[in-house]
Amino acid sequence: MTTLQRFSALIAGVTISLVAAAGAQELPASEGSAPADDGLITIESDSQSADNVTGVVTAIGNVRIVYPTRGMVATSRQAQYFSREGRLVLSGDVDVVEGDGNSIRAERLTYDLNDERAFAMPSQGGQVRSTMIIRPNNSARTPLTP
């Protein structure tokens, strides 16, 4: 097996873990309903590495994460996915935008996929900025709520 084949298999294994941890479910699509969440997440960056021993995937440089079924796009300088903990850490000029208008900007954002909780930290002397669309008859949604 070549190095490229091993790396591809490693990324594929971690991607499957990422999809599973993101709560992907196969639900039958009914007419007029939103498409089922297939859990597909695309990560683009200048470089990526995966460690099968630790279960950590790291993307560095011009990171762009797209989660189409959730209408979410995130950008940062670095992203690390800790598959064993179900945790995604974005760092460096983090910007997360959802299709419904919710957004968050921070220097570092940690998202726990299991608990569906986000914790954002500003750069030194800065602030975190969140924008939320509040609609009176809908259930409460926060930035990054799946």
C-alpha cells in the first residue's frame, strides 16, 4: 500500500467517525420535508493531516468547513477534530455563518458534537461577536445549533 493510499484510508476512517459523531441519521424523506441530514462535511485547507493513533484530524491554513444540510460555513486558520472526544476546535479568525442568519466570530471556538455546545474565546483584548435571528414562534436557536 502506498503512502497516499494509507493517508486516504486514514482520512476516510476519520471522516466516517466525524460523520457518525455529527449525529448523522438516515431518515426517510417525506414530501415537503427538509432533506435528511447525511452528515457530509467538507473541509478545505492548505494542508491536512490525520493521526489514527490519537484520532485527531488537523487542517491548517485557509480552513473552510462546509456542512450543507445544516446550511453552515466556517472559516479559520486552523481546525482540529478530536474524534474520540467528539470535539471540533477552530482557531484563528474563526467565522461561522449559518444559512438562517445566525453567526459567530471569535479567535477560538470549541464545539462539543455530543453535547451540542459551543464555547468561544476572543483574541486578547477583543470580544466574541454573535448574531442571532430571534423569531417568536420558533424554538430557540443559537449559533451552531444543529
